[in-house]
Amino acid sequence: MDRPPAPPLDPVIEAYKAGVDRTLLRENLKLSVEDRLRQLMELQRFADELRRAGRVARRRP
């Protein structure tokens, strides 16, 4: 069977793809939705802690 020709590649998309680590995307997609949400919540807690530490550090003379 003959395949239809592939659509032309978008140079902008190709430029962005060069900087994406697809292995991390694949590993994340192996996780369940619940596990991904759990990781997201942990990341949010970490970001909150960093913001809090930054505010404390800026208050010190």
C-alpha cells in the first residue's frame, strides 16, 4: 500500500522540539493520572516553600 505524502514540517515546531527532552514526557505519561496529580501537588508545595523562604530572606538586613 502506498502512503500519502507526509505533510511539510513546520520550522517553528521543529525548533521547539529540539529543546524538549522527550524521555521525561514518556516517563510522565507512564504514570497514572493520580500519580501525575500527586507530583503536581508536591511541586506546588515546593514552589510555595521557595516563595516563603524568599520572602524571609528579603526581610533580613
